[in-house]
Amino acid sequence: MSSDQQRADAVYDALLQRQGEQWVQPRVDRTRRVLDLLGDPQRAYRVVHITGTNGKTSTSRIIESLLRSFGLSTGTFTSPHLERFTERILLDGEPVSDAAIADAWDEVAPIVEIVDAELAERGDAALTFFELLTVLAFVVCADAPVDILVLEVGMGGSWDSTNAADGDVAVFTPIDLDHADRLGSTIREIAGVKSGIIKEGAAVVSAAQHPDAAAVLAKAAAEHGATIAFEGEQFALASDRLAIGGQLISVRGLAGTYTDEYLPLYGAHQGRNAALAIAAVESLIGGATQKIAGEVLSEGLAAVASPGRLQLIGTHPTVLVDAAHNPHGARALAEALGSAFAFDEWALVLGVLGDKDAAGIVQQIAPIASEIFVTSPDSDRADDPEHLADLIEATGARASVHRDLEDAVESARAWAAASDSRAVIVTGSVVLAGEAIVLAQRAGWKDQA
């Protein structure tokens, strides 16, 4: 292990000593205080800010790839990670180097001590894992430096740590019920929290939304003097059709029409994410009045990768992994498996975290499976696989329970290997998706004939 990797691992260990990502308070002012003492690094570049319930990371990656195809230097901050925490902060599409994250921590640590002391004085909890990771992302991107940061919200919007930055463009993926205990029990309430990323004079682009969410976003945009464009009205995915390794999409953008562009991602939901990303880039560059040049768009879309999203990790038999972890994501996954692949039967390897809507996930994804192999993600927040199996069997499907992912997926692969018309999908949790990717790499599933 190199000295830089040791330094970066020490940073991660220091972050893990903090309250975890699931510990959330509406307190963006703490992040702002750290950034103020650091000289406001988040103001050193333009920002595209992204929130919603599903599709945030894929949309972020598409936006970033398009911006890089313009020759711009980019930063990206997404969460959570699949394998290593440095995946969350990308510079020009690549994970931040160990040296850069360690150097940024050296800048931040003395300020953290000051702010932690201030918080303790007034009886408040110390800075959290996510608050500090957000600060690190801002500092890394300022030090790089980048031209534009594509910034994904951690949770909600208005009080999320990322909202210490002012987005030139606010992007909304579909808003659905999720984290109801923290964001609200209705779509209107959740949209109200997420609308907090809209800043004065910004451009807003949104996926097609439930009428309640659309009304909230339109009102917030008007109150902040922001323009707003909705999918289906001002822009849209006009068509999508299968292609080798992905799909060909045609998009009616805000400033032009783009026909038969190759996108190396599967599923109509990814085509819609791409349409949203195109509208966001049109809004940022040229104020939605200049069409993206053909070669720039083609290069940007063709270079898109979205790890853990319908990612092929094994062949003979085919094994895919998808990080769908709520009912909306599971529904999109089920539709994509039915439309983008020619397999007749699917083995579902499923593991869910305990704070997720397991019943809703099962309801959406179980009907597409011929065999279901239940396991537990490697997390102290994992749902009991026996409970998950009970939910599955309540739908009339059968499920077998396995001690860990390796046992579950090997059983699924053995079943799928009996016919060329069978394949495996591993899903239900970002944690499980990351485990599956590591396991596939270690076992060499793609190399087996």
C-alpha cells in the first residue's frame, strides 16, 4: 500500500468516527460555517445541483460527460459509493486521487476542530460524515481547479449539506415517496424540501413530475425569479430503441433536436435521464438558446458510464447488477429488464437495508423473477432476509434464503447456467451492488466460458 493510499484511508477512518450518513439534521448552516472559514471554496466554480428520488447519479454522470466533451474541467460529487469512498468525488470523470483527498483533509482538519468546538459550546453535535465529505468535495474541486461541479444532493435539498453551494442550474429527477420519516409523508411535502436547491435567478430543469410536485417546483421557481422547464412540455425523450451495448435515443431539447444518438446505458429511464441531462447542459451553456454541437453531444453521450446501474458483471451466465433501492427504482429496473434484454427467465438476488420500503421493492421486482435468492447486504442496517422472504412469499412467489451474497449469487448462477435464456440480476441495495461488483472481479465471472 502506498503512503498516499494510507493517508487517504486514514481520512476515511476519521470520517467513519463521525455520525454516519443516516444521521441527518436540517442544519446546512454548520457546513456553511466551515466553508466560510475556508474562504468559500464552493464559489470557485459554476455548479449544477441535482436532487430527486431516483436517477440522480446517472443523470449527474451524463451531465458531467457532456460538459467534459465541451473541453471543460469537471468535478462530480455523488453518493453513496460502491467500492471505495474516493468514487464519490470525481475529477474529469475519474475518482479523486489519494493524495488530493489527503491534502484536502490537511486543509480542512484545523477548521473542523474550530467548528466542532463552537458546536460543543452550544450543546450541538459535532460535524457529521456527510457534512465533512461535502466540504472535502468542495475543497478538492477548488484546488484542482475545475470549471464546473456537478453536485448531487445527499438527502432532500433545502437543508442538505450540498445546499451550501449555489447552483446555476437546479435539476430535478422524478420525485417520489422516500425517506418519508425525514422529508415528509406526501409528494408535496417532499417536493417542498427538494425545491430548496432553487436559487435566485437560476435555471431549473425537471423530469416529468406528479402534479403536486410540479406545482411546488413551479411556485419555488417563480418566487426566486428562476426559469423552469419540464420534461414532456419544453423538452422530451422523443424515441429510444435498442442498440448493441445500450440504445439509440432521439431527444427534443430546449435549443434543438438530437436524433439517433448512442447512449451506452440500458432502459427507457436512462433515455429520460439523458434528455434531462441534455436540457441541463443547454441551460448552463448558452442559456437554453444554443443547440449542442453534434460531435460534442455524440462524444459526451458515448463516453457515459454509470457503475452499478444495469451493469454487466458476468457472462456465461449473464449477471447484471443494479443499485435500485426503493419502489420507484425497482419499477424502472423491472421495466428495463423486460424491454432491453432478450432473456426469458430471470434469477433475482435480492438484499435490502432495513430502513427501505422492502415491501414496495418486492411488489415491483418480484413479478419478473422466475427464481428469487434472498440474502443480506454487508451492513448493520440490513433487513432480515427471513423477513424479506416472507414478503416475497406473500406475493405468491417462492424465495430461498442464503447466508451471504456469495452463496446466493452462486446458487443463482448455477440455476441460470442451465439455459441460454436465463440471466441473473443482483439488486435491492447500493451496498449489495458494490459487494457484487467486487465479488465478480475477484471470481472472474466475465472470463468464464
